[in-house]
Amino acid sequence: MQEHKTPHETSWLFIIIFMILATIFGWFIVYTSRGVELMYAETATIEQVRYDSSIQKFDLADSSSLHVPSLDVYGLNQSWMYVSEAAPLPKTYEPAELVDVTLPRADKEVPMKLRADVLKRLEQLFSVAKQDGNELMVSSAYRSISDQQELYDDFVRTRSEAVAKQYVLTPGTSEHHTGYAVDITDASVRCEQDSSECNLSPASATWLATNSPKYGFIVRYPSGKEPITGIAHEPWHFRYVGVVLAMQLTEADLALDEFIEQATPGRIR
Ligand code: ZN
């Protein structure tokens, strides 16, 4: 019968407890520093992307962080996320952090939502536009995949499958599902009451194409890029991608698809 541990047994116990604690501590340090490193990589990458006009390519060679497999900067809740006919969203996709659009908007009785960071930038853009004499409104913002399905089915029912295919994007392939896309129109009372009455004048479209990149927006389906985007020029449809990328895409006259193809080859087809 042993009521008391010998000094020998006690020191072994201490060594074992010490080793367990050291392992936990070591694991904690490695895990957290990796998290910090990845967070930094994401920020650094988005700020550092640079277009080299001499070789007409984005300078991605040094951005090893773009290829960190566990951090997808083109992922489903990133401002560089890519949606197209070739890259549809999962049917269950829902964006994070949607907030109510408080700006002047079409169908004003119906709530409208966007991502919080996008709305903040859009408010700044609208305020500068107003100072320049362009009063703008939002004619469409976030649209769920099931909303798009209803719209599509409605076209099939009232017109035909062919018409639906021509005018309504297949559910899951619209950028409006992401909360990063917004349709912009000139402000008018008629548009405020009924979105089908909305219209963006050529003057406002030109102003927006020039000024929206300073707030992180691009004309997502530009004129002349139809073979690449697969979509006819939509001067009213703006996509938030962040200021750095928006400025560079606009200056280099590139569609988002061209950047995505360079950054992650094979993704746009
Ligand atoms: Zn749109």
C-alpha cells in the first residue's frame, strides 16, 4: 500500500504535465501566427495587385500569397469573386452581411439589400455624383437565386423559353446574387415608383464609367468585351471589386474576366 508518491514519481509527473502544456502552447503559437500571416497575405495581395502595361499583364509573379491554397481571395465572400455562365454559384449560396439600401431607389416600397462595405462606397459615389449635377438611384441590387428562378420561370410562362434564355441570366449565374453588383439609374419619380420606368442617360453612364472606379466599382460588362464576358454592354451594371483593382482594370481597359483568367487560368471557361 502506497499512500504517498515517492520524490521520483512526483518529478516524472511534473515532466509529463510540462510536456503536455508545452505541446498545447506550441500548437497554439503556430496556429495563431499562421492565422495572422494569412490575414495579412489577403490584405497585402488585394492592395498590391499591379497591372504592368509594358507586358499587358497583371504583375502576379511575386504575389505568392495569391496561391495560398487555404486562402481563396477569389472565394465566395471576397470582392474578387467570379460569377458567370461558366462559373455558376452553388444553389444554396447566400452572401454575408447584407444591409438595407438607404439610398434613393426604384420600387421604393420594396426593401433592397447590398453588402455593407459596398453600400458605404456607393453612398460616397452618389454623393460626389450629386455634387457634379448627376442625381442617381439604385434600380437593382441583391437578388437571391430563388428570386432569379422566379423571374426566369415568369419569362418562360408569359413568353417562351427562348426569350427567357435571351433576357434573363440562368439562376446562379447573375452577379446580383453576390451583393457586390448594383444597377444604377438616373433619379426620377417614375423610376422610384416602378423600376421598369428607370433609365440611365448616356451622360450619367459616361460620368459613372469615369468616376465609379475611384470608389471601387467597374462597368462589369463593357463595350467591346462581349466575346470575353459573354454579355452585351450594360452601362448601368456596376460591380464592386475594391478601389485598387477597379482603377487598374479601368485604366488598362480590361474586363474582370481578363484579370481572373490571368490570376487563375482556366477559371473563366
Ligand atoms: Zn445588373
